[in-house]
Amino acid sequence: MIIRAKSTNGKEKNQIIREKKELLFEKLASGDISLGDATKSMRRIVGLTQKDYAEKVLKIYPRVLMDIENDRGNPTLETLQKIAKPFGLKVGFVRTKKEEEKQKKT
């Protein structure tokens, strides 16, 4: 006997994608996710393989994407911008929660 998962319609799929993006944005804002995990989450949200996401979306080598997803390597600012752009994000400096709490105490 074969059991198939219930297929989702376009509206449901879009809602799931929105929810996954919001969760990712929350983790990014709180600093609770590494660059590698964030990059991997972005790729998985759009449902592409590393090769396809690297070559077709980011226009980088798949090996570079693999290293970033595994929190290895030292990506250039240009590469970081390519990773951020499809999700409407920008690369910049942000304060950590610890630094904000420290400022509040003084």
C-alpha cells in the first residue's frame, strides 16, 4: 500500500513559504542562526538544490555555497550581498542582544 502526502494548493504553499520566511527573519533579527544555517534555510525555502540555487539564483560556484552553508570559508561582501538579495535583505552591521543590554545598563 502506498500512502501519499496530501498535496497543497498554491495558496497553502505560499502561506507555508511566508511562514518559513518570517521564522527565518525572526532568527536573523535575534541572532539565533548562523550565516550558514540562514543561507541553507533560504535555499530550502525556495526548494532548490545547492547546485541550482548557486548557479541559477546566486550566480556563484556551488562549492562556495556549500562552504557557506557549512559555516566554512570567508565569503566576500559581494557574495554575501548575492545571498541576501533574493530575500530582500541587506548586509550590514547590527548590534547583538548582549551589546544592547550592556548599553541599557549604562
